[in-house]
Amino acid sequence: MKNEARLLKGYLQENKSSIRLPFVSGFPKNSCEVSVIVLSLIAKYNSVENLKIIKGFDRNDDIYHYWVSYEGELIDITIEQFGKDLTLENRAAIYKKFLSSTECYSIDDFLLSNEIYDQYEPEFKQLANIILNVRSK
């Protein structure tokens, strides 16, 4: 999944102005949910079952952030929205901010309950397939 995440990040950076999905034009800022939706679809298409989607809330529960957990590792292609100096220590501080309250989803539960995915399902599926095709080349 790390390779797919890297490919997705590069694709979003290069094509953010032409992708018709919410928030992508400002990638990586405010694009965590959209990115996680695409990674979830890629995992689903590859029959990956142990990927978990994490939604963390700040202490006031008014700001949230999404990332995925896969085989004990965190994958977060939008973490750079919180700053460029992302040492391991700084990353830990960012996640700690969002760990006051978390929700954990399976791929299917996340996709079934996500309103953005509901509204843009064809576009998300197309983007996931683009990344899968790039990976297979």
C-alpha cells in the first residue's frame, strides 16, 4: 500500500487542478478524506483486508484528520499540510493532536458511510483505477 500511496500522492500533486473531486485543488491541504477514500478503493480492488481507516479529532472535536493504518504502519499522504519540518517527533505531535478522540473503520464500513464517496463514486473509482494502471506499468 505504500507504493500505491506514493503514486496517488504524486498523481494528485501533478493533476490537482484538473481532478473534479472536493478539496483536491488545494492538495495536500484539506484533502485527507478524499485521499483516504481513493486508498480504500485501491485496497478493496486488491483484496487487502487489514487496512484500517482512522479518523482523529482534535481536543475540541471541531477539526478532524484521516489517515490509514496498514500492517502496523501509518500512511498519510496529506500530513505535509501541517508543515514541512516533519521529523518523526513532529509527526508524533501531529497525530497526538488528533488522538483525543478517534474512530476506526474497515474499508467497507468507511465507504458505505461516507457522504463524499456517495456523491462522487464514479470519479473516485476512476481515480483509483488510474493509480492501479500506473502501478502495473
